[in-house]
Amino acid sequence: MPRLSKAAARERRQDLISVAEQLFLKQGYENTTVNQIIASLNLAKGTYYYHFRSKEDILIAVSDKLIGDTRQKLSAAHKQTDKDVLWRIREILSIFHDDFYRNRAIWKLVYNDKNAAMHIQVSKIGAKKFTPLLTDALQEGMDNNLIQVPHAHETAQILISLFDVFSRQLCLARGHDKRVRIFETLRFMIGRILGADCIPEFRSSEEFKRK
């Protein structure tokens, strides 16, 4: 069999990640096997292990893909310069949370206490991709005297860390009332750090209203 070109190999890897993501969301991580992933693409097992050492490796790759997808949406929002910077900051924070919540079936796996090393690795990927963009938005807000924070970069890092902690708590929370309290606390903290004008109306807010 001829060896695949680098471009074809990258495409094959992306196909594996996409199929794994679909299967994880549809039937759960524990109920998905490597054999099911490769069968969906009619591939040999050796092809899978050329790209990934284990099922855990492909979960990290799926997480990386989801983070990249969110990064593209954040970038698109930040480029809407016809909108004022406070709107763009709110939109960035809203997308950040809503993308997480929509894909929470995946993130619950990453934030599981049994996967502490994976969580650390994925958190580093997210921080690397999200921090520069959020820093730029916050710096613009500072330059226009619309937000009052001491340093844009460090504030961006803290906000991303806050979202990481919040996301983990939300994944582990049991009961609607507990999730509501976590959500309300997140909004409170954003207001304290950036000001009330930067608190977003998350698209998933309806799911966090008190019953």
C-alpha cells in the first residue's frame, strides 16, 4: 500500500477526530471503542495507532478541536468592529460559556477527577488559544476608558482560569439549584472584575433560571 502524503495523513487524522467526537457525543466516551471509531471510516487499526496511542489521546484531540472551533467564533466576534468593544467583550464571554455548555458531554470527561492530567493538558491548550484574543479586547476597552483593570493580559488569564474552574464545577454539580448558584456566581465575578456593562446574557441562561 502506498504511503499517504502528509496532507492526506492530516486529513485522515481529522476524520478520526470528527468521528470520535460524534460517537462520544452520541453514545458516551465509555461506550465508544477504538474499533467503532475505525469501523466508521473503514480503516485498519494500525492507521488509528499511527495517529493516536490510546482512546484518551483522541479525547484530547477532540478537546483541542472544540477549543479551536470556539477560538474561531471568538475571533469572528472580536473582528466585528462595527460593534463597540463592550459588546464584543460580552459576546466573547458568552460564546466562551455557551460553546462549553453545548459540548458539556465531552467536557464532563475532561473534568472528571480520574482525568486530572488530561484536564491540565487541555486547560493549557485553551489558555494558549484564548488568552491573546481576550487580552486584545480588554486592552481596547482600557484604551477607551470603558473598563478599569490594572493589566489586560493578566486579567485575561484570570478570567480564563475562572471559566475553567466554573466549567469544572458545573460539570461536577448535582442538581439544578447547585448549577444555578454556580452560574450566578460566575456572572457576579465577571461584574466585579470587568464591571456590570461586561456581564453577558448567555444564550443558555434559560437553563440556569431558578424554578
